[in-house]
Amino acid sequence: MLKVTALQKIYNGGASAVEAVRDLTFELAEGELVCLVGPSGCGKTTLLKCIAGLMPPTSGTVELAGDSVTAPPPDMAVVFQEYGRSLFAWMSVRANVELPLKEKKLPKERRRELVAQSLEAVGLTAFADSYPWQLSGGMQQRVAIARAVAYEPKVLLMDEPFAAVDAQTRADLEDLIRNIWQRLGVTVLFVTHDIDEAVYLGERVLVLSSSPTVVQDDITVDLPAERDQLTTRQDERFTELRARVYAQIQQAKNSAAPAAAH
Amino acid sequence: MTKTDTTDAGPPPGAPAPRGRTRSGLGRALLGAAGIAAFLTLWEAVPRLGLVSDRYLPPATEVLGVLAQRATTPGFWAAVGDTLHGWALGLAIAFAAAVVLGFTLGALPRVRAFTTSTVDFLRPIPSVALIPLAVLLYGTDIRSTLLLVVYACFWLIYIQVLYGVADVDPVAEQTARSYGLGRLARIRYVVWPTTLPYLMTGLRLAAAVALILSITAQLIIGTPGIGQEIAIAQSSNAVAYVYALIVATGILGVLINMGVRVLERRVLRWHTSVRGEATA
């Protein structure tokens, strides 16, 4: 479904070129939920922008369902970390969710239906006429998720979406994402710096190295499909996987120096 | 989970605004009224006590009396109408031109850089320096007023629009692009709302300046309006009427400012500067 091949991104800041991403190759099968973790500053956001078609890579390709991505593709939705800036303060919750559908030229009836369904899916039906800034942070991020869901994407990209919400809200939102993913069968690429979150959410975890970034490890999460904040996190297997990802990230950090000198 | 945690909400959509604001608002209005009363009393007292000759400063009651009496004559209202006409038309032209040019150049950074030095040169030129030119071109026609008003207001709004266009949040911009919003849609749904607070500031400043220049043009060039009336009253030594007209322009200025503020509150009800306590 989503195929990233030999992706490289070099930022040309005049004399000093920075190689943010060196050589990334991975693939997401249709309907997969994959988490991408890596040490901070490893180019996760750069990678996501390249995949989303918001930024051209220096070399390498991104393919969505066989088509090369050069501009934001119509089958992809992005949920950003900064919900407060990603939602439009001048529009009601309903208008925020509906705007991309208008641009898709969907008929009014269909738009109304999709907005109602997606707001219900995130539990915000009662707040359709509120403005985003009247809601709590967690609710705002749910509006952003509803907007992505209503867009009916084949691939959902999430860029550290829960980094700015409190721990309890975060647990709720994690379950919401699992729930939406299972019901809609959408392919999800979830970027995070939180190891627990990556293991809890993902069917697979890709561990990135330090910048210049390559895929360091690809771990299949063989936990049961039905996950629960209490039992899953106490599961022995969860702890093992968590330890493995943690060890990989430590290794990525420590190997940063020789890799950079290379 | 969906049902239960909707209760962690902030205020529900139609929640009443906190009371404190209306009460202190009332207190402030009372203080304001008391201030005006004190000012009028002082104005009444100074000429009556002989501190200033009432040939130069007639007492407040006399001036307000003349104003009330003139306000029943059609000539007075024609002058007010002419002034407002020049004000509104000039402001509208400046607004439209500044918005169109500001958005165009805001989207073309190279052209903008190319014009910046010229703009910085033209902007500080006081509009009144154009009076001889206006007279030469249009005489005492309303177009003379418009030239001065448009020139001064255009820069005020134009600069604000440029700031606003440059202030678009990159995350909002990326969101719009990732959801397939084209260039025009992004201008309409992202750039325009981002620019609105700046635009309203420019409009508020320009609305006041437009009135000043409208009166100036009438006073000095003699285009029709309150300014021209003041010049005529002065030359016929009707001192109380001169003051009455000055008071009238003051009232006009206050009304215009109030109008723009109401507009600002309506248009920017979503903006941090207006939504204020409602979200706290």
C-alpha cells in the first residue's frame, strides 16, 4: 500500500548541507498499523513530510498504491502533533471537519453524513458547533482525528499526535486509534518517540537510527488484536518487546557518533 | 470510552459569559460619563469666570446650543453627508486596493522585496504634502479629498495586510495542502482568516485617519463638507459655530471608532484578542 524506497533528504542550508534522512526503505501492507520510533532529532518529521507529499525528497521514492507521491495524494490524511495550529480557529468543529470534503467536491448530503459519522466515532457529536479553542487539548486532537477519518483516506499518517496531551487523555486516544483502525481497515503510519505507545499501538514497530537516518530494526508486535491499557501493558510479551525496542533505540543513540563521522 | 469522556469538556457551546466583565463594564461607563460631565463643567466655567475671553472660547452651553440649533438645518446635514461620503469612499478605495495588492505581493516574495524600498520611501510622505497636487489636478472637487484620504489610508492597510499574509502558520498551511486545498482555497480558508486581525487593525487606524484627512481637505482646499463649513464660520467670525462644528467632528470620530470596534468584534469573534474570558 505504502512503499518508501531509498529515501534520502538533504537540507541545503547554503554552505552547510544537513543530511536528515540517509537511506530509508520500508513498506506498509494494506490495513497495517505500523509505528515508527526513533531517537529525538532522527528525522521522523522530515520523513513524514516526504511521505505526505509536502516536501520533495532529495532522492528515492514514495509510492502510494503503486502511484508515485509528488504532491499531497488524495487518499492520504495527516494528523499533526500541533492540533491547536492544525485546526482552524476561525471555523467551528463541524466546518473544520467538512472543509476537506468540500474541496473534494462531495455532495452536501454525503458531507453531512461523513461529518456526523466521524464526530460520533470520536465522541464529539455534541460539540459540532463549538470552536476548537473552546475544547480541551485532547478533544481538539479528536477533532483533528475526526477530520482525517471523514476524509476517508486509504493511508493515515500521524506525526506524534499525542505528544502534547496529558497521560490519561493519551491512553483514551490510543484506544480510539486502535478502535478506528480496526473498524475502518485503514493503513496507519504512526510516528512517535514513546516506546510504550509504539508497542501498545502497533502491529509492527520500525526503529529508526539517529540522523542520518536508516531503518535500524523492524519488529513484529505479536500481541493479541484486542488490547487493553491494563492487561496488555502487564503482558510479559509486551515487556519483552518494549525492552527490545528500548535496547535498539539506545544502540541507535550510541552509534550516532561513528555514523555521523562516516 | 466515547460517551463518558465527553464530560471532560470545557464550557458547553452556549455557556453564559462570566459576570465580572459586564459589571466592571458598567462601572467604566459611569466613570466615562462622569469624566465628560467634569470636562463640560470646566469648559463652562473657564469663560464664565473670565479666565479666557468668551470671544475665543464660548461656554459649553452656548456651543452645544448652537450645535443643536444648526442640527435642525439641512445645510449642516449636507456638510456631514459630504464629509462621510469622502470618508467612506476614500476608505473603501484604499481598502480594496490595499487588500488586492497586499495579497498579490504577499504571495510573490521576490516582487515584494523589489518594491519594499519604494514603499518605505512613499509611506512616510504626509498626505497633506499632496494638497497642492490635489488642487492642481482636481480643484475643489471631491476627488481632491479622495486623493488625500486614499493615499494615507492605503499605506496603513497595505502594510498590515503584508504582515498578515506573512503570518500564516506553517502547520495550518501544511494541513490545508495535505487535505488537497488548492491555492485559491488556501487563500480563502487559511490566508484570509489569518490576515483578518491585521486587516481590522489597519482598517481601524485608517478609519480615523480618513476622517482627519477628509476634514483637512475640506478646510484647506475648500471641498464641500464640515471642514469647509468651519472655514466659512471662521471667516464670518461665528466663533460658537466653529466650536460646534469641531464638536460635531469629534462626535463623528467617536461614532466611527465605535462602529469599527463593533465590526471587529463580530468579524474576529474567534480570535484570541476578542474571545478573551469566554474560554478561560
